[in-house]
Amino acid sequence: MTDNNTTDININIDYYREIYNEWDFSPLNNSDLDDDLFEYLEESVSEIPKKNKVCIVFHIPASIHDVEKEQKSIEGFKNYFHYYIKKYSNKLRTTKHNSIAYAIFGLFLLFIGSLLQRIIPKAIFADFLIEGFFIGGWVLFWELFNTLFFKLQKLKDRITVFQRLQTADIIYKTDRNDQ
């Protein structure tokens, strides 16, 4: 820890490109993070109390120290999480719109089922049709509740983690000896 309100995530690397996806040959400021590193960072930040600031410390051998690469790498890191914030914000907006659709169509199906129950005389086929409308309506309401109470919160939590990673301090330390 740097201070009482900052939690460090320490990562040893042997070269700058090790942080990024091995199949992505874009410049450092536009590269995708390595999947394992991304998962590790996401899990680590999820465990750090929200009141604490996050600092990511990359420990590198002194022989590869390059300030220009470090600046590009930090810029790429910030860009990467900016992209994920936008991506998940769009998912959040789409999920909210879907919730509205579930509510509207659920109410519509329940209304049609209720209306048909009063209009259509009792018959096996009519009961089957009416029950279908009621079941469809309640299934849509179940999906609405699932979305409102679980899916939206998961998306919001991920966005918060990405925001914390995007605003995290990133430091390169050359405190390792070459081997």
C-alpha cells in the first residue's frame, strides 16, 4: 500500500508488451489487455474497498526501462477501460429498454388473457389459449424482475470496476534486477 487510502496491485512483467494480448499488434496506446491480466485486475479491484484508491504497479527489469513506452502503455490502459465503460454503458441502456418492453408486453399478455377469459366460453382450446397468455405474461414479468434486481446491478458493478481501473494510478518501477 502506498498510503492508508490507496491499495497497490503489484504485477511483475519482463517486457512492456506482456501486458497486452499477444495477438494484438496495435500500437501500445490502442492494444487490448491480456485476457488473464484483465481478469486478474477486475477481480482484484472488486475485492478492494470502494473507499480506497487503486494504484497498479508494474515491476520491470531496469534494462528495459523506457519512459516513452511507459507513457504509451498508460495511455493504452486508460483507452482500453474507456472503451469497456462505453460498451457496458450501452449494455446497461439496452437492458433498461428491454425491461420496459418486458413490462409492456407482460401487461399486454395478462390483459389479453383476462379479456379472453371473460369473452370466450369455457372450452379446452380456449382454456389452453388463455393459460398461454397468462403464462407468457408472468414469464415476462419474471424476466423483468430478474433484470431489475440482478442483471442491472451486475452491469453497474462492472462499470464501477472499469471506472476504478481507468482512473487508477499506473506506476512502472524498475526495482527488479535483471536475471
